[in-house]
Amino acid sequence: VKTKADKIKSDFMAQMSHDMRTPLTTIMGLSELSLKDDIDDSTRQTFQKIQSAGKYLLALINDLLEVEKFQSGKMELYNKRIAYDHLIQGILDIIEPNANQRHHIFKYISHNKEYKYVITDQHWVNQIIINLLNNSIKYTPKGGIITWEDYFFIENDQLYNQHVIKDNGIGISEEFQKQMYEPFTQERTRLSRSKTSTGLGLNIVKNAVEMFGGKIECQSHISQGTSFIITLPMTASNEAIKKTKSKNISTDILKGLHILIVEDVEINGAIIRSILSKYGATSDSALNGQEAVDFHIHNNYDVILMDLRMPVMDGFEATRSIREATHPEASIIPIIAMTADVFDASSTTTKEAGMNGHIVKPINPDDLYIVLTNTIHI
């Protein structure tokens, strides 16, 4: 049973998520738009630094919220059939440039010759492996050696996917290994002091592995390196994934659409309007849910982008009011939730409110485009 203290903590984290992501939406949105303008190299470098700092701050916020969601029991797996080599390649695409930048020798060695398709939560497998590999890259002096090997084996009729990540970096002391999975803990060494970290990464990894019902093991010695062994239960699938014909999507595909933007922070609404304008869409802006309901009654829109936390009337109530309205398209107009609160952003929550999809702030123009095209089924 959720105690009053748990409820207060959960509400605080939800509000913090919203309050921190809202200004980030402005910072990252304006810098993203500026980078697409015709600007000189010096100005471009300035905006790139702003983008980089914004992405780092967003990563910190995400880490904090993931720890809270694990602690509150709100995190869950979403398993689906995936191509295993696609999962691996997605990780390599992220890790190899990072390793090259540090001049490391990075090797991926696959021992999988049998399982082409598996059923698992790809997002969390990615999070676990990428987090550990990035730690190896970060805490191995330049020019180090990092290897990643993967295996499949069956034990007691259960298929397991195992990953072994080794480096010859600074290592972890025996004393710190006893507490390294606790949140906000860091071992203070000369190299680690030069790195920016919240001390949340290993806590998230361990929680994620346990969410799978898996196992994490570590062997490490100071100045010799570290080895992590991750073992995750998976389900094999003999059925190939049906490939749909991919369309060459053009930005012209949104041209001519009329969209209602419901956003209480005017500058963030202006950023979204500017993004949509570049895609050839027109838009109106409402500052709260009640205005959105009124705009909908007196106009015809192709889609509504609905912020969730607003004064006067929030996005959930506004969506219910729109769905119950007498407007001929009230029940079918696509409504996409926009939220700076990841606790509000689950597909179940937004779907129950009558929405067709959601996007989390800060809003990336490419993500917005994908959500729009997927939701309105162009």
C-alpha cells in the first residue's frame, strides 16, 4: 500500500520532471532551430555547445527519474520480437564513435550462430550494454583495449543471453565494489575526478538486470581493468519479422496540415510552431486546455498537440472534453500528448485519456515528425 510519504515523493518527482524539462525544451529547441539557419562557424560552435550541455543535463534528469521509477515499482518490461543483429548493430553505432574518439581499441566478438530472432525488451538491453560500455570508454585511459563478447546458452530449459564486457582501465577497488550499485556513489580516483558523473549508472544497470530476472557479476582490480558479465533470460523466436515496405518519407508529407498547439509556455509553443512551419504545416496556439476545447469547437484541425500540465484545464480533461464534444470529428481527431513529465508519459495513461500518442519534452524535431506521421497515418 502506498504510504502518504511515497505519494508526496512521487508527486514531487513528477513536478520536478516537469519543471526541469520545461526550460530545457526552450534551450534545446531554440538552439536546434538556430543550427538549421545559415550562421557563421563561430556562432554554430556556440549553439553546438549549448546543445551538448542541454543533452547532458537531460541525461542527468533521465537518470534521476529512472532511479525513482525503479524505487517506486513503476518500471516494467515491454517485450517484443526483434532481430538480434539489429539490436547489436544499434549498440555498435553508438559505441564505436565514442571509442574511436578516445583512441581505444574496441572489439565486438559474437558467439551467436543460432538465434536470429528473440523476444525481449530492446530498449533496456540497449541501456544496460551501452551504459557499461560507456563506463569502460570513460574510465580507460586513452588508447586502451575494450572487448564485448556475447553468447547464448540454455539452462533448465531457459534460454539466456550473456554479455561479457572487459577493459584494461583504472579498475574498481575491492572496497568500492561492495557499494558500487548504490545510487549516487562514486569511487574517487585521479581519473574519475576528471569525469562528470552522477553515480547513478550502475544502480540503473543493476535494477534493469534484476527487472529481467537476470544476473550481473563484476571482477575488477585497480590499475588492471574491469570485467562485467551480464546474463539475461530471453525467448527464442523462429518466426522472422515481417518487413513492411518502407516509404521514402519526405518532409513535404506534412505540408498543408492545420495543427492546434496547446502549450502554456508561449516561447515553447512558438518553437513548435516554427518546427511545423518548416514542414509546411500551419498552426494555431492555445495557452490552456479550455482554450483548446474552444478552438476545436470553432475550427477544423488535422491534429492536436496537447500539453498535459496546464493552468485552467489540464490536457487530460481537455482531451476528454474534446472527445465528448458535438464537433463531427471529436471522436476521431488525432490528439498527441506533449509532456515534460515522464511519469505522465506512459502510453497506457495517455491512451486511457483518449489520446493517440505522446512525445516527451524537450521535443526533438525529428521525433515530432515521426510521431505525427505515425499517429495520423499519412
